[in-house]
Amino acid sequence: MAWYLVFWRNRSTATVLAAASASQARSRALAKRKRGYGAIVAARRAKAQDSRLIRRGTWVRRRRDGSSPQVGSRAQRSS
């Protein structure tokens, strides 16, 4: 099982799920969907850096374009 980030149309945060595949992550996310979330935009496998944070219980911040305000140099984080 791997960690997946499922992004929603009307939410700025992603749902983090353990799943064997992206399609399984989508179906599990649909079961957890709440009113107002909108449709699923993307289901992406969490990067190694994110997986470490998830295992530690840290809140993972990841933009839909794949960039992260938590990882990288100051210039990379601010863009």
C-alpha cells in the first residue's frame, strides 16, 4: 500500500489515503467525500518526502501542480 493525495475541485486541501492504486484511492476518497467538496480533480501518489511526513503524522501541504511550500529552498517554497 502506498500513500495517495486526492485533490478536490472545491477544496484547497487534499485527502490523504493509503491505497494500492490511484483508482482505489479515488473510490476510497469518494466514500469519505463530504458535502461541498466537489468532484475529484486528481489522485496522485505521494512523493517520498510526503510519505515520511505522513508516517510522522505531520500535516502535508502539496499544491495541485505538485509543488510544496514545505520542501525545498526559500525561493522554491514562495513560488
